[in-house]
Amino acid sequence: MPSKIQLSKDDLRKNKPSRDEYLSKSKIPLVVVLDNVTNSYNIGSFIRLADAFGIEKVIVCGALTISDKKFKKASRNEAKWVRVEYSDSTTASLQTLLDAGYGIYSVELCQASVDYSQIAYPSPCVLVLGNERKGVSEAALALSHQHIHIPMFGMGNSLNVATAGAIVLAECANQIRKLPQS
């Protein structure tokens, strides 16, 4: 069995753009809208995910009380590399994105939702993820093109919002990355 060889920071940076190049590099046309997500760790996790997948931006919607310490710990200081917007209104933010031609997909298990892996995500695209306890709001669901869910094969019915977001974001980002960009 081969031994585990740890990569150094220099090894990890070898195939990455410089910090200046990264800031000016175009991102994939994918937006994450957090509909009243309140947990600082979850918001920070989405910042890391946005950086990891090179997406356009994260819009954090609703009344927020972010714990700076928890947020920084979860985001690992990657907020400086990600475009983050704050909005009082999820519906106003979604309407603006709709008007700009984005497809809206809300991650919410409901009567009309379909398996997230069965969707052909368009470019540009929005993923809406909801509050830790209440899920995506009815108003946001009404503006969505499709409601999507992650099939659950165990005894639980749900996942943490950041975990669910990572699963769906990976699928969506990888599909969009393969589409011809105009």
C-alpha cells in the first residue's frame, strides 16, 4: 500500500491562479441564494463552497445576526475571494435574477419536487436554499422554475442546509461548467 504523502501549500498552489488573477477571473454563472439561513457556520460554509466551485456570488437574504467569529471560522477567511451580497428580501433578489434570465431551482422536498440529479441545469442558474428549520419560503418557491430534493435512503428525512447545498451545488456547477459559454 502506498504511503500517504502530504502536499505542501506550495504544491497545492502550483496549479492555481495568482490571487490577483483569481479576483479578475470570470466565474461560472451560478448564484446561491440563502433564504433566511441564520446559522453563521452554515453561511460561512456556503462562502467556502462558492470559492471551491468558482461561482458568481452568494446572496444572503433576511434579517441577519452573524457571529463574526463563527462566520470567519467556517468560511476560513475565503469571503475575500467570493462576491457576497446581503438583501432584506429573498423575493426581490430572486425577481431581479429572474428578470436577468436566470433559471431558479429551490432545494426543498415538497409534492412537486424532483430528484436534483435528474435536472439539466441551465446557464445562468440560481440555487435557493432555505432556513435551517423552515426551509425555503413559500414566496421563494413560487418564483422557482423547479423544486428539487436529495433522495434520502436512510431513516432521516433531511440534511444540514450546508451539506445539502454542497451536494446540489457540486452537481449544478459541474453541469454548467460543461456547457458552452456564450
